[in-house]
Amino acid sequence: MVNHQRRLDVVFGALADPTRRAILHRLQGRGGATVTEVADLFPVSLPAVSRHVKVLERAGLIRRRVEGRVHWLTLRAEPLEDVVDWVSHYRRFWNARLAALEHELVGGQAARGRKR
């Protein structure tokens, strides 16, 4: 459980930055890109993009393949399954709460309608 929680923390930390989310979106859309292609999308330096890439790699969200001097990046969506599982737990919680609220509201309206 602790290991799973730690992995989830690392993934959420990586996803917390809008530049890193944009990098993932870019990789998802084309199936991969070089670090230079990714860096060209942002108004920041190549070293700054490289730091973002390293965070995404540590989270397991991207894979880097080196061919000579070219670094190819591809999306690894598997760690996002932990995020989906975590969010789904809370979705079920809130769906149950909202269903109970709806039941109370509809029941209350019906009761008020009978009193008239």
C-alpha cells in the first residue's frame, strides 16, 4: 500500500505542472517526438524542458529512447491507471452522495405535493 501510494504521489507531482501535462498531451497526439520537437513548443530553454522530461520519466509517464544524439520520447499511460483508480473511488463516493441527495429532494417534493 505504501509503495502504491508513493507511486501515486510521484505521478500526481509530475502532473501538477501545466508544462508537463502539455508535454504528455503532445506525445499522446503523435505517438512520440524528440526532446527538441517538444522543446520547440514552449517559450522556455531546452534545459528547462529536459528537467520536465526527467520528472515525467521518474514518474514512469514517458520513455526515452536514444539514437545517437537524438532523444525520442513516447508516452507511457500505464501509471495513469493508478490515478484513474484513485479518482474512481471518489467518483463512486460522490455519486452515492448525490443519489442520496436526489432521493431526499424528490421524496421531499412528493411529500409536499401530498400535503396540498
